[in-house]
Amino acid sequence: MKKIELYITALSHSVTQSHNYAVVLGAKDGNRRLPIIIGGFEAQSIAVAMENMTPNRPLTHDLIKSTLDTFDIKLTEVIINNLLDGIFYARLVCEKDGQVVEIDSRTSDAIALAVRFNCPIYTFEFILDAAGVILEEPDEELEANPIKPSRKSKTSKNPNDMSGFSTDELTSLLEESLSNEDYEKAAKLRDELNNRKSSGQ
């Protein structure tokens, strides 16, 4: 399968769950985004590495990198290789003395290590098809949705009960969430739209 390279576009705090964050990966060859919900510790570890900060004591991912460096093991790439029941799976592709070894990893840990090793992150088309969202340009968005439901009609319904929204309303809310960089909400809206699409609603 052809690999698609990703890059980190945002690290967003969860609005509804105080201990959760969303890391958003963007496809380098287009405007698709892959939001992934992660824990607070992993989000902090990714942020520390992205900002080139040095903590007083090494974080777990710093310790792993130091260990691999000590034994001359290079992390060459990270692959987000599967999505089952809403859970992303990843593999670390490591190299030592010309020998390549793949190691299973949580996706959040894999991303934290990828930032430290400055190595590429990849995924596959079927994962982007299943869990990705498309970030449209403002002009294209306006052309595709010239009339949007009024805010009054949205706020009169319980936003946590998505069954009360039409597909058009959910699509509009998804676009609004992406515009506001509320990627956790966008991921939930995307999942609801995908569920409706698969069930033929």
C-alpha cells in the first residue's frame, strides 16, 4: 500500500474532557486532516519536543530516545497502520546495522518519538478515508454550502445528542468546528456522519 506522509498541524486542548487533547495530523499532499484524541501526558510530551524545551528530568519519551541513541538504534519512520473500533494503531520502524525492525506502539507515543527523532509520520489511504476530515478553502466552502442553518436552530437542540441533527446540520457543525480548531468535536461529528453513511441514513 502507498504510504501518505503526515505532519503535525495542531495540538488542541479538549473542551469537553479536561484530561484529553487532540493532535491533528495533516496530509502533505492535500487538505485532509486526521484528528487523534490523546491523553494529557502524551500531549505535554509532544508539546515539549515541538517547542524544543528541556525539562529538569527527562520525560519517558526522552528516556526512550536516549536509550535508542545509546545502542545506536535509529527511528527512521512512524506508520499509523490501522484503525479498529475507533482506536488508531502505529508501528515504529527502527534500524540498526542495516537491519530494520518494526515495533508496535500506541499512536500517541509514536508521534512523541517521531518529533524527537525528526522522522516522518505516515499512514494509509484507507485510514484517511475512514477517519480523516477535509479542510476546505473558505471560497470552496461557501460555494458548496451557500445557505447554512441558522445558529438559532443549532442552539435550540442539545449539541451532545447528535441524533437530533440532520446530516446537513452535522456537516455545517463539522465545518464550524474545524474553523474554530475544535478538533475533538470535529472528530465526534465526523464519526457520526460516517456511521450514518455506512447505515444508509
